[in-house]
Amino acid sequence: MPDDATASDPDTPATRALAGTTLRYETRSSGSPRSVEEAAAIQGVPVSSILRTIVVRRGADDYLFVLVPGGRRIHWPRLRALLGVSRMSLPDAEEARAATGYERGTITPFGAAVAWPIVADATLRDAGRVVLGGGRRGVTLHVDAAELLAFTGATVADISEPASMPDAGPR
């Protein structure tokens, strides 16, 4: 349900999927930021409060959403170990759209074409208010991280590292 501060939600697959649910959220305009730092400034939050929803392929027609806060990236060996797989990959933009119904840059677990499993980084447990895509360019959702994790039933695990670390890649 939208917070009282948001009287009219933009019509996106995400807001339609959330309509009538118990998740409290607020929609906001995001403009067209060119970096996570710019996105955080537009939203008035720290970089760590900006969540990326990353689509990961673990097999043929088998995907999942990975929620990672700004300033961090997936630690691939930990994610592979958690999921019990030896290889994973990032789909290209066309494949990601086919799997989710969303263009890259608008992907969110809400209202996706398929309700793929969600893995969220453990740093989100105590993150407070976070911002994630609202299902259309220029739209974001502000939600309490703990409520987001409970509502989605996400698997929460230590699957990220600071973005400044050397990259191990998806393999």
C-alpha cells in the first residue's frame, strides 16, 4: 500500500503488482541519473540505500533476482556456494527483458513476468529505508529494507563485497 505521502502512484507493472498488498512504499521520480552517486543525490539518500536488482542466470530458463546495495557488487564465489551451482552468468539486455518483462535499468522483482527467487545481501537487514526500481524509467520505490525482505521472502546472505575489490566475475 502506498504511504500516505503518495496519493497517486505512477502506473507501472511494479505499482500494479503492489496495489492492495501490505508492503508500505512511496513512489518518487528518479530523473535520469548517470551513476549511483547521482541517483542517491536525486533521492536524498546515501549511496548504500540505492538497491540494484540484478538478474542472474543459473541455468536454461532459470533466473533469480539479486538485490545489492550501491557501493557493493556481487561476490560471485559466495553466491555460487549459496546456490550450490558452479556456473552463473548475467543475461544480455534482451534475455533479461524476456525473463523479467523489464528493460535494463528498470528491473525490479515486483510485477516481473515471472516471480523468480530473490537473494538479498545481508547488509540490507539493517539498512532502514532503501530505494529500488519502480518498473519504469524515472520511477523509484522507497521501502523499509526489513519490510522488503519479509514481504518478498528473500534469501538473505553475505553475497556482496565493496565495489572497490578486484572483480571475480560471474563464471
